[in-house]
Amino acid sequence: MRQLEGQIRIPSGCAISAVISRDGRRMTGEKIIESLKPMHDRSNGLGGGFAGYGIYPRYKDYYALHIFYNDDLCRTECESYLRTNFVIVQAEIIPVRKMPAITNEPLIYRYFAQPLPSMLMTWQLDEDDFVARAVMEINTHLEGSYVFSSGKNMGVFKAVGFPEDVGVYYKLDEYEAYSWTAHGRYPTNTPGWWGGAHPFSLLNYSIVHNGEISSYDANRRFIEMFGYKCTLQTDTEVIAYITDFLLRRQKLTLEETASTIAAPFWSTIERRPPEEREKLTYLRTIYSNLLITGPFSIIVGFEGGLMALNDRLKLRSMVVAEKDDKVLIASEEAAIRAMEPDAAHVYAPAGGEPVIVKVKDGAY
Amino acid sequence: MGINYIYPEFEVVRNDARCIRCRVCERQCSNQVHQYDKDLDLMISDESKCVNCKRCVSLCPTRALKVVKSDCLLRENANWSNDNINEVYKQAGSGGVLLSSMGNPKPFPVYWDKILINASQVTNPSIDPLREPMETKVFLGKKGSDIKHDENGKLITKLPPQLELSMPVMFSAMSYGSISYNAHESLARAATALGICYNTGEGGLHEDFYCYGPNTVVQVASGRFGVFKDYLEAGAAVEIKIGQGAKPGIGGHLPGTKIVGDISRTRMIPEGSDAISPAPHHDIYSIEDLRQLVFSLKEATEYKKPVIVKVAAVHNIAAIASGIARSGADIIAIDGYRGGTGAAPTRIRDNVGIPIELALASVDKRLRDEGIRNDVSLVVGGSIRSSSDVVKAIALGADACYIATAALLALGCHLCRTCHTGLCNWGIATQKPELVKRLNPDIGSERLINLMNAWRHEIKELMGGMGINSIEALRGNRLMLRGVGLNEKELEILGISHAGE
Ligand code: SF4
Ligand code: SF4
């Protein structure tokens, strides 16, 4: 039997792109889908996906759980788990456009839900911790059910196929987001499973990533000490957990997180002013096993913003540009031009230098 | 039955046509194998005394000499090997415990040799260490995993004391007494030049070597020899020695004949008295006692130095290490059963303890399962023979490696395994001034520096091949390893896949 994603590790090459409005203006998914067309050859039809922020204003206080099910039996089992742990205010099939390019679909559901207060008391966890735990629980223990999106007022949409088809399939033209990220995948094997596509997401964080990190197992074995289970064996998954751990649980800033996972070289640290040197040394020492090596370019999506980051040697391409209130990021300039033909200030950020874009306060 | 003759193990073969009677071999051999017969104008040899240290072979100007294994063996027997039989003869004659030195020479599996390292092809790039920075610096010590912010939300960047090493290798414990002054000086100077550490062993720190303190690990062993305030304060870290891979569960014994001059002063015991390190520390009969010793050493050094606890790799090592991690130790050093020694009972050296590869893998896993791996650093020793052994150890989960035998080889040791006689012809495991002076610390330290620099280059090459440019991204990165010819259980313990998987 061929092994599914998670049972084996599948290296991939990729295309990534993103667009965000600093004024918090909503954009339909059409533009971001356009951006992937000129990068068609960076994917091979074995995975594509999107994350949109600000898409569920009506349910913005509820966790939007997007779940793949192998069949109705899995669904029944998972829904009974959800009912014992959550108040569900809305449960529905995620609407899709059937098309010949996308086949082998699982059942795709979405739930808007809040943890049951009694459960929070029992487990003595805050809401986010509880939801993160429930996601790990479902993904590791309920076979045939897979939560692929669990944030508030945001959602991930992904499938096996070319990303431009995946966007049309999920009707992203009907969603409006202040920030979109997208991913086209070039895996070396046939994962054949939708959960393996990107973005990878936990709570409000989503990650699209291009690269194959050489530090994978060191990172994985470290982060698994803190209650995360890497079920997919993909780089993106482990980066998502690291991000959640550093940003949400350790309350590091985005810059500090970037200086942990793409830490400057010791020789660079030594040249920094004393206070900064002390901080960089501290971060690099305490979380030395969270240093990510090997080629990567990632875009981290979070509530109200984006962060783009390259590995410290810049072994993967990534360019940034601006147009009015928008910031555009992609593996190739062509992708940016496809969204905004006359985008300005095109530049390639240096390795390890985070590009952080935030929406104006109150605008999301 | 008085006949107790064991045919010599080695044969000294002299090509008389080449021999010029210079008598170098005679002067060089502390075991008095060679002798010049004036009447016959002939060099003769008493092979029964030869330990095969190759000193004469190395110095003979005409390459007239070789020492080979004797073929005068007892009748072959797969069960009763020559060694087994001869050891029975020896014990029947002496009634004593057999002594040996250096590491376990028996043909047990060497797991390092059954593990292969990965390299990048196509899907990600390898990195050229000649063009790109490649980092080997490590910090040993407790890190903790939770970050704290002060009331203004600023990061509190204070870490417990760390031992900084320019590469993940240290020279492991060898006491002044078991090895010579010149050997110690070579190690101390090399460690300082390299930005790593050497280790005093349990013999105290010679007054001349206090200047190398920032690159010295000072050891506190069960005999407490040479331990006092200045000593503890001199080192960069303090190591509590519980056990040693070559002789887990037993102490040490340096005979009174070696406790002379400097050594007696450094160990702080009277000349001529035996230096006996008890098997256990008599103030540690349980894990909670260890905690008290760890903290009394921390108190004595004002919490400025990391405390290492060194144990031998034994069956229950994972649980032991987890207990040590919770005892407040900053670093755990584990010594495998192949580790060397200046003297150990043969039976113990050859039969007690477990391989370091398996011990390391299971300790690293246990500490992670318990979520405390970041509370402690792991140093492993007990036969790390090359840079690839170091890379494999780091990938299995070690923070750094201890080497001793490899360092002695760099100083000229020929692994004759007779250190316990105190007649080392290479000036290492001896206190005889005429032998000690054969080891020149200028040359010795230079050779150690060369060796470590060579290893550092090789480590960088191997890392670059894997697409890794910093040693911390290799630590615990077991996906970079594959086993060959290992069974399911071995692979499971090592936590690696088989080659081809
Ligand atoms: S050292 Fe060599 S040449 Fe000199 S006496 Fe010995 S065997 Fe002969
Ligand atoms: S140190 Fe000297 S006595 Fe010991 S094994 Fe090496 S050469 Fe032989």
C-alpha cells in the first residue's frame, strides 16, 4: 500500500504569494488566484491552497473549524466529539464548484463554535489552548477526520490540484479578506491527500512555505516536547507549531520570533550593540533547537497582519512590492505583476530579515 | 604444578642485516625488552616483556624492527580462546584480580559504524563551507523553556551559567597522576587555543595550570582529591564524577608509589599514601543526596558555573539521567562502556555497562518525553573516534562529545593498553621523569590543535552536505541518520530508520 502523507516525509518545492491591505480594505480572492498563474510551473498539480483573513465577519467571535472527513462515519464520530466539547452555532458543507481538475474530494465541512465553558473549567485551559488541544486530539486520534483551519474570522482552503484551480473550486471570488496568502505545491511524491496541501494553520496562524528545511527533525523533536504532534511530517506543519509556540505561548514579538527561527550568525550578533546582542544571544541559546536551516521562504498570516521571512542565507527567492495601501509578496515578481501590474518599490528582502506588515488598528 | 608459562603475545622481529647496533631501542624501552650483548655484538630481545607500544619500531633509524603478533598459540578453540585460557593461568598463579587499561577491546558491535549520514540532492541545496558561514559554536548548560518578560513587557534575558565551546568537543577527564604533567600541559594549552575545555579528572589541578582555568573543567570525585575553594573557582565548570564507562560501579586506586612530589601536593594527600577513590560517593546514597552535592557546589561557586554530573552508561541510564536532570545539574555527561581508563579490573572493563550510542539515544528520548531536554545539556564519551562519530552523536541528540583516547593518540599513544604499569614509553601514562620528558608539550598541544581543527573542517563538510549551517540544527536531527544491518529493536532504540527506508 502506498503511504499517506504523515506516514512518510515528502519534500516539496513551491510557489507562495500574499497580498494585504494596510487599510483593512476587503479584497475578493480573484487577485490572489491570478498571482499563481504565472508561477504555474512552480507547482505540479499536487497541492494548492489559500488563507483569507477577515472572511467571516458574521461569526468573528467563533472559531471557524474547517474539517476534511473521509466519509460520513468519520464525520459522525468527530461531530460527537465536537458536541461534547463545543457549542456549535453553525455547521455546514463548505460550498465548492465541481470541476474535472479537482477529483477525489473528501467531505469538507465547516463549524463555527466556542468551547463549552464547563470544559474550559475542567481542563483549566484558556480558549485558545483548549482549541489547539482539541485540534491535536482530532488530528491524531480520530482517523479519517482532519481539522485544517481553526482560527477566528479566518479560514484555510486547500486541495490536491493546481492552486489556480483550487481557488476557483472553493469559490474564493465570493469571499472578501483584508489579507490573503496562497501556496502552490511541488511535492516529489504523490501525497494524494488533501490535508498535506498548504497553508498549514493552527488557531489564527497560517503558514505558507517554500523550501525544504534541513533542521526538520531537530525542530520537530523539540517542539513536540510542548504538546504539539507533527502528524504530517511536513516543514510547514512544524513551522506553524513553532510560530504558535513562540508568538502565542511565549509571547515573543514577531521580530523576536524571526530572530529565533532565522537567528543571525554569531559573527553578526557580536557586531550588534550590547543590548541587542544580549537579546539575540539569549534567544539563540534558549531556543537553539528552533533555529531553522536550509532553504525557506515563509509567509506567516495572523490576525491583522503578515510576516514574510527568508532563511538566513536566502536560499529561496522572495520579493516584496507595494501598491497604494497594499503590500504584495511572492516567490516571483511576475506573480506580483499579475495582481498589480504597476506595483512599486519591488525589492528582495535580505536573508533572515523579516518583513512585517500590519493592518491599521481597528481596521480589521 | 609450578609450570606457569605463557608464551609471549608478541614477537620482536629484528632484521640483523639492517641493525647498526645503535642501541636506541635498548635506551627507549622502559620495559627492558632490548639488550646489547657485547661479546656476540648482537642485539637480543626478551619478548616476554614487550607490550607492543611500538616505541622502538618508531625510533629505529634503519627500520630494522617490527613487532608482530606471535603465532605460537594454543590449540584453536572457539569457546576457550587463548585469552580466556591465559587469564585462567595468570589468576591460578597470582590469585589476583586482572588489571587492564584503555577501553573495552572485545568485538562488541560498534553502532557508530552501522549508522550512515544523509546529504542533500536536488530538493534542497548543500552548502559549501568554504563559501558560506558554518557554525559549530555550542553553549552547554540549563536553558529552560519558558521566556519571561518584566513588568514593562521587556524580555528578561538572563540565562543560567553556560559553558561556551567553539566546537562540540571537549577533552575528557584524565587526572594528573594517571597521565603526566606534560600530557596535562598539552591538553590545557590546546583547549585554551581551541576555545574548548579539558578536564582535570579526579587528581586536582596543578598549581602551574590555574592559568588555563577558563578552559578547564574541574572534577569532584568520590575521593575529593585536591578539592578546595580555589580549585572550584578556577574552573569554567565543575564536574561531579559518579562513574566512568570503563569501570562503572567501582572506584579508583592510584598506588602510593605514584603519589610523589607534585602529585601528592596536587591531590593534597601525603607522599606515598595510596589514593583510593571509593566506589560510591559516601555522601551520595540516593538521588536526593546528589541534589545536595550539586547545590553545595553551586553555593561554593556562587551559581556562576554550570555543574556537570558524569555517569557511566548502565542499563537503567534513561531513568538515571532523568533523575540527574531534576537534581539541578546543568549538564549530564554519559560515558559508554568503551571508554578508556588508566587502570580497571579487566572483568569490569569488558563486561559492565552499555554502548554509548544506545544510552545516548534512550536518554535523549526520555528527557524529551518528559519535556525536560532543554533543562540540561548532554555530553557523551566512551569511544568517539572521529569527526563522523561526533556528527552522529550530535544528530542522535548530544550537545557535545568528550574525547580522551583520541586525544592521547594525538599525543603519541599507541594503544598498547598497559597504562596501569606506569611505564608508558610515550611519556603519557607515566610519572618517570625520563619518560615524561619524551612528550614535548609544544608539539603535543600543536598536534591536539591540528586534530581538532581537522575534525572541525570535517564536521563542517558533513553539515554542509546535509544543508545545515549551524550545529544546533543538527542536534537531535535523527532524520539525518540511517542504520545499516541493524535489527528492528536496535533501530527503535536509536530512533532512526533503516537505510533505504
Ligand atoms: S634501534 Fe634498530 S638499529 Fe638500533 S639497535 Fe635497535 S634494532 Fe638495531
Ligand atoms: S598511554 Fe602509553 S601506556 Fe597507555 S596505551 Fe597509550 S602508549 Fe600504552
